[in-house]
Amino acid sequence: FAIYAPYIKAINALKKERNAVILGHNYMTPEIYHGVSDFVGDSLQLAMKAQDVKADIIVQAGVHFMAETSKILSPEKTVLMPDMKAGCSLAESITAEGIEEMRAKYPGAPVVSYVNTTAEVKAASDICCTSSNAVQIVNAMESDTVIMTPDQYLAQNVANESHKNVVYWPGACIVHEQYTAQDLRDFREWNPGTQMIAHPECPPEVVAEADFSGSTSGIIKYVTEQKPKMAMLITECSMAANIADELPGVDFVGPCNMCPYMKKISLEKILYVLHTGENEVLVDPEMAEKARQSVEAMIDLSR
Ligand code: 13P
Ligand code: SF4
């Protein structure tokens, strides 16, 4: 951590000077998560924080759709992205035309879009969801058939917990789609007693094999409360790295996968955008207004 100290010091000083806050997603590396983030959390918690926080500038230590969500909810603030190329395979898998295609195929069915989408897609949807409230949001829809976009696996996992007929777009997260149920069975055989904890972006057969499934913050809460002897976090690698020090009795075992988009964010890039004000995220106001309705409808149902 010592090699990061000059960056951490400079960022924290500049944050005060500029009245800026850093919203850090749970997938940030430990020096960002613990060193400079003012708030850390899952997508829902960060969206709520963007809405409530008092600051002139938000630096989004996460991926681009998260920064757009912050801008949509807080249009008066300047939102900066440390790296504009920090995208998301799910957000890239669908456009507003895709939403219209689904509406044409399932007339009258409401569209629930994952927050891992562009502002354009949120604007074309009826309501958003995150991994922590997806079942609740889908169940709250009046119609029996509900369209979920763009994550096919989240949709299938929700369908398994809901009484709705969930139809979906075939997108996937490149980090979570790589896990297989056989990986989990093999690992359990080699390391009996390991608690397996999976993100709901994993395929349903992986979630079925796991002991618990939840959003990134749900996973942290579960491990912190249960304190298993051995835990395999079936999600992005930084999750275990961020909580391992606070949980010395838990052995974090097994493979993890890195998100190449999240890993584009570094202390150097955070310092650079704070210093220069470059990489401001802007959303067309008319589109932002429509997207805000979808995001706020979700937040209202989740509070
Ligand atoms: P969470 O909402 O669970 O933090 O998920 C965000 C994400 O991108 C997971 O891959
Ligand atoms: Fe997107 Fe998957 Fe990376 Fe999350 S982990 S930002 S869903 S690619």
C-alpha cells in the first residue's frame, strides 16, 4: 500500500479543494476502495448515494453506465470518469432498437432493464433494476409477462424466484458467464466445506450449485455475517481482496475472474481527472429525463 501513498494523499487533498466525492464500486482494487473512495457499494447503493450526496463533483470509480446513472440522478453535478473506455459487456449488448424489438415481440409487457445499460436504453425502458432488487421489481409489475434486458442469466435467475413469465434479451457479463456448475462441483470436492457465493449474473446452474446468491454488497454482507472458514466468491477478483483484511478467519479460496472494464480505473487516472476536469460524462437532457423516470421508479420501490 505504501507505493500508493503519494497518490492517495494527493487525491484526498484535491477532493477537498474541489468539493468532490469519489463513489467506488465494490469491484475497485483495494487502494481505490479503501484509500480514496468516500462511499463504496453495489450499483443500487451508489445510485442512491449519487442522488443524495452534497458535492459539486462526483468521480465515478466504476464503469461508464454507473457514471451515466449518477449524472441522470444528479444533473446539476459534474460527473467525471477516470477512463471513458471503462464499459460493460452487458451495456454494450443492447440499444434502444433492441428494446423496441422486444416490445414488438411481447406487446403490452413492461420492460425492466438492468442498470447495466446506457442512458438511451434506460430511457426506452419502463423501469430499471439492479441485482439486489430484480426479483422485487419484476414481482411488482402488473403484467404476467415481464421483459428483462439485457442479462439473460439475471433474468433466468429472477424467473426461478418469481411467479412471472420472464422473457429476456440474450446479453451476458463476460466475467460471470465464464463460471460453470462443474467448476463449483470440482472445487467443492477438493475443498469440502467451502461456502460458495455467486453473483446472479452467473448462469442459473451455477447459482443453483452455490450456497448463496446476491449483489456485490449482498455477498459482502453474507460473508461478513457468516464468517465461513473457507469462502469462494464466484464474482470479480477485487471483492475478496477488499474484505480479506477485515475477515482474518475466512480463507478466500478458488478462482476468480477479473473485469477488464473495472480494472481500467486506477489512482493515476482518478488524480488526473480530478486535476484537469477532463472526461466529463454528459447525458442529453431530454433522454436523461426519460431515463430518470426508469431509475427513480426503481429507487422508489427499493427504499
Ligand atoms: P452489483 O449491483 O451487484 O454491484 O453489480 C454490478 C456489476 O457490474 C456486477 O457485475
Ligand atoms: Fe459489466 Fe460484468 Fe464488468 Fe460488471 S463485471 S461491469 S457486468 S462486464
